[in-house]
Amino acid sequence: MTKERVCRRGLIIVLAGVAAGFAPTTSSEMTMRLKVDHATVCGSELEPVREAFAKIGLGTDDGGPHANDVTHMARVGFEDGSFLELIAPMKAGESVPGFTSSWEKLMAGNAGPCAWAVATPDIKQEVERLKAAGISTGELKSGSRKLPDGSMATEWTTADVGSGPSGAMLPFIIQDRTPRDWRVQPSASVRNSGLIGIDAVVLGVNNLDKAAALFQQAYGWPPPVIEQHWDFDAKLAYFPGEPVILASPLPGRSWLAEHLQKFGETPVGFVLQTQNFDAAAKRFHISYHITWFGQKFAWFDKKKLHGVRLAIWGQ
């Protein structure tokens, strides 16, 4: 973990508490530092996705059905409180109502990464802040999910941010109404693995400058660092210390251009932070790695993950 990353996480804990996803700095301009609450991988059926994650060593925990009685989920919880959510209709091809309806096309098309969220201790206040910054927000929505044993239900409130499917570009915001550890706990499959949590969301975008300006407007961030990566068929923009990497296709035919044409601007990959990169790569049998923004970087085998792009990075 870089010194910069340690400082960022420390600032979040001191100013806003472990459960909060936002931490304003004390600079002359308000800058919001984000921490991923969860990132979502969707599919047309849940079990094949769960089996794929188990094959790479990331066994999932059953999360149970949502209150809409149409979708259900499983998850991989990490030490920092973030989690990967795997979601699908309970019956393949069934119409999806309510909050997750904006993901229906993504589920049906087995898009894989489809959304991300950040937590806030005061969702009404954050909605007002975003509106003041000129960012559109949706209405507050209640959500819940019964625990698999049926003993209790975990409840939350969410709000969409920006346009497009929920959490497809700007993260949707979420506030727990029940204890957060009802919603997620570290999974047995990542215990002592060196995987800390979801550290970055890679977002496929059509226009890098336009997308970067949107995040700067919403959160007051300085300009991103730019790198070109032919291994990913993309030009990348990273906001150091923040969980966002923007990716726009390089010239010519590429998987990223095809993905954008089919699904629009959405997450296209998730990056997990490691305590010890080499040890984590050995444990999860990842033999090839490169460097992204000064950190060792490697992808899990996307063939085993049915095309889902999931990576680790660290020192």
C-alpha cells in the first residue's frame, strides 16, 4: 500500500468514521474523498457467476433475495468493509422492477461490472451538496434484503447520482438504516489473503476529458494523471488517492469500444488493493503483471471469470 493510500484512508477514518464514504478536506475548495462501499457484477444467472469467482479463489457468501423478490445476490466481503456484489434475476429473463431495473439490460447481456456505490452518514446532506455543485440526483429510495436464514432484514436508503443507469458513472450513494455488519462481513475466502478491499473502479467512457470534468465538478478533485495502456486498449485517467480510473478506447477496433457501443458508459473492471502484491499474486496464481500508475498491477484470468475484469494492485 502506498504512503498516499495510507494517508487517504487515515483521513477518512479521522474525519468521517469508518462507515462513511465521504471526507471533506480543509482546503479552500471543498474536495470530497471517496471510498467504495460496494461494486456490482451482474449476470443473467447467479450461480454461474458464483462458480466462476470460486474457481479463482474468491468464494462468495449467500446474500439472499432483495425486497423486490426478483433479484438475489452473493458477495465477497473485504477487511476494509467494501464488498463485491454479484447480482442476477432469481429467474433468468424475468423483468426487473424498482431500483435495479436500470441494470436489466446489463444483467440480460451478462455485462459483468455494472455499478458502484459509496456510503454516506447523511444521504440527504450529500444529495443537497451534489445539487449545489450542479449534479443531478434521484429521489431517495428505500431498499432491503432478507438474510439467507430469514432471521432479519438489512435495510438502507439510496439515491442515484447523475444520468444513466444507477451507479454506471458517478457512484450512487447509500446509507444504512440497520447495522452495517448485517449487510456485509469479511468473507472466509479472503481471510489472510492480503486482499484489503476494492480500491478502484475502472469506468469505460467515450470522452476522457468530459468524464474527468464531471468527477471534478462533483467532488472538487484536481486534474487526473494520464497513461496509455495498449494491454487494456485504452487511454487511462486516474485521480491519485481516489477510487476512480477512467478508460477511453485507443484508436482502432477494441473490446472496450465494443463494450461501450453495446452497454454504454459503465464500470468495466474493478481493482483490489493488496498488502503484499507478490504474495497475493502467488496465492491466486496470477503470473503476469505490469505497472499502472506506479503500482504493480495484474488481472485475474478473465476466461475463468466469464469475461469479468478483476485486478489486484499494490507494492
